[in-house]
Amino acid sequence: MKISVTLKSFDELTNLELYEVLRLRSEVFVVEQSCVYLDPDGKDPQSHHVLLYLDDCLAGYSRVLPAGLSYEQVSLGRVVINPDFRGKGLGNIIVEEAIKACYAIFGKVDIKIGAQYHLSKMYQSLGFAPEGEPYDEDGIMHIDMLKVYSEA
């Protein structure tokens, strides 16, 4: 299988790409995780979008948000892996690519996320450190995490 990654602004997304992204996010965050909330939250037009493909199928996604949109810092959000492609290490790949995108777009910045708590160890392995206490968001435990920029 061929892995490819695309980084696009909202305006660069094709109609099909946007549909695939919104469908995947809805499939996982709304249906699979039983969270009734409005996924298109108004932040997508100001964000950049990281799309990970296996061959021609959308296998993973993350959005990169500018500072001030979700947090004081630049942030990642809506990190998701297609259920058909889980267990292949793609979670690490999409987060690594999203981190690279943050640095490419915004420079040497710290990155803040609101991670699902059960994934906090994966995020720690990629340089994020927990901040504060876990909290409930839409029935799922989350924790804020920060990755401080480092040249290393």
C-alpha cells in the first residue's frame, strides 16, 4: 500500500475531499463514539487540513488551527483514523505530519491539544506533556496537552 499525505488550506480542498473528511469525522466522532454534537464548528475555514491516504482511500485526517482559534497556541484537532485502517501505526503518522504542518505554516511554535485521555500515552511519545486534570467533553475523557517547540 502506498501512503501519501496532503496539506491544504480550506479553500484548496476539493468538494470530494471535504465530503470525505466530514464523512470520516462524522462516522467516528458522532456515530462510533456516540457524541451528538455539530462537527462542522466554524473552525475549518480558518484551518489547514492534513489528509493521509493509503492508496486512494482517506485513512487519516487532522486539522491544524492557528493560535487563538481553539487555544492561545497553535493547535491540532479532529485527529482521526479511518476504522478500516486502524492498528497500522497511522495515528502516529498523522500526528507527526500535523506537527510538521504546524511548523511549516506557523514556524517555531508550541502546539496545544485537547486529547482523548486514552490516547495520551501516544501523544506523550510524540512530545506532548499533559497539562491540568482530565475532563469530560461530550461524554469522553480528555486532557489538555502541550508540545513545547524544541530544535532537537
